[in-house]
Amino acid sequence: MNQFVTFFRTLPVKWYLAIILAIGAVARLVYITKAAIWHDEGYTMMITGFSPVEIIERTARDVHPPLYYLATHFWQLLFGTSELAARSFSAACGLVTIVLAYLLMRKLFTAGPARLAALFVALGPFAVRYSDEARMYGMAAMLAVAATYILVRIATTKYASYKAWLLYAIIVAAGLYTHYYTLFI
């Protein structure tokens, strides 16, 4: 066991992240279409079939903001409208979150905790579950981690540029246009 841990600890970052992303992809994709579409996912699949203008109009009368639906709409233009296509956007967001979690923890701590964070996000039950749903939670998590990473970079830089603050503001706004609860993050 100790040799196994030593191997992963000494593995170059790009190879470690590639392995963790592969593990995360398997965890997310192996059962992605096993469960039937449930009510909220059905709403997602229905609303993403409309034009972008109609999506915005309909979400103006809904409890959820439009960004996730718009992103999924364009994703489905590329990959189709199947259950797999609808859910795979959330899975892709979950995989990006793995890398962002690594970068955030690497900035805050050292490579060891960063590697553990990537592994935990890759295999965390909630992270995997919300990456398998055609809902906005995976995208909201990705944006929350991205915003936190940018904020930490700003806080640890002697002179933060206006571009960094602008990027932070754009990501936070995108989070709010994805799910209102990102305000609390």
C-alpha cells in the first residue's frame, strides 16, 4: 500500500490529473443513463428545445435563471438531444471542477492536499450524482470553485489587475445566472 501511495505522490501533475480525470469520467459516465429522466430533468430537456430568446422568456417566469439552460441548449446543438447528451454537459462541468479543485487547493496549500482534493471531487458521491443530472448543480459547482480560485489568486497577488477582478465578477455573475444559491458561496 505504501508503494502505491508513493507512486501517486511522485507522479507528475499532468499524469496524476489525467488519471484522476479518467477515474472521474468513469464514475460519472458508467451509470449516466441508468436512471430514467425525472421531473426536473424533463423540464430541462423541454426548455432547452426552445430558442435562446424563448429560454430567457420562459425562465423569467420560472424559479431558475437561464444560463444553464442556454449552455445546455448549445451543447445539445453539438451533441444531440438524447438523455446522454443532456446529462453529459453536467458531467463535463464535473470534470472541469476536478481540475479547478486541484488548482484552488494547490494555490492554498501544497501539492499533497491538492491531489487529495482532486481525488475527492472525482469520487465524491454528491459531485458524481450532480454530474449525472441534466440540472444546473454541476455547472454551479464549477463556477463557484472557479470564482473562489480567482479570488484566492487576487488575494495572494500584491497588485491585482482590473482584468482579474473583471474575470471574478463575470464568473460570479455567471454563477448567479446559473443558480441563485451561488450567492451564498
